[in-house]
Amino acid sequence: MDFLPELVCILINAATQIEREKHFGAGHYERSPERHGHANGLRSKTVKTRLGEITFDVTQVRDGSFYPDAFEKGLRSERALTLTLAEMYVQGVSTRRVQRVIEQMCGTAISSSQVSRAAAQ
């Protein structure tokens, strides 16, 4: 199952490229009167998932009008983790305890404000 993170990366990158082409109204390097906007290269985005850390390619747009639906700006972990944080908080688990649980599960520290933001979402 070591191939799964790479497979997920390939699928998400392909989906974001298709989404980018729909947003611009033209394909990669295609010139047409219907085209609106221009890409400005790719940027790497690393996301922590149940499969481990996966690095995706995110299209940069000159005017900032496009961001793939597969990602949320600023989000560095998958939605399931955020929902777990929120559920623990709603159930009355203290933010300090939530911080310790996430640190043990993911090997990364989060702040109490991040726990509160996850609960708000």
C-alpha cells in the first residue's frame, strides 16, 4: 500500500489542472479570446493525511482569482482531522488535552487557538 500517497497525489494534481482549465476557459498554453486569467507557475503544498504527508502542486494565478476546491487556503491537514478536533472540543475535552492527543496522533503541535478555530468551523 506504499503506492497510495503517490496515487492520491497524481489524482488530486490532475483534478486541480482540469479545474484550472475550466476557470481560465482555456487549456495549458492555449490562447483563445474566451481565456480569462493566466497561471504563474506551480507552488508545492504539503498536507498531512492518514496516508502521511503528501505534497501537491497548486497552480498560482497572477490575479489570485483561483484556488483549487480540493484544498482550503491555509489548511495543512485533511478535513477529517479538523472535524475530530471540533468534535472533541464540543464534547467538552479541554483544549490542552486536545493539543496533547493531536501531538501524539500526528507528531505535530497545535495551538489552543487552532483548536478553537476548528471547533468554530
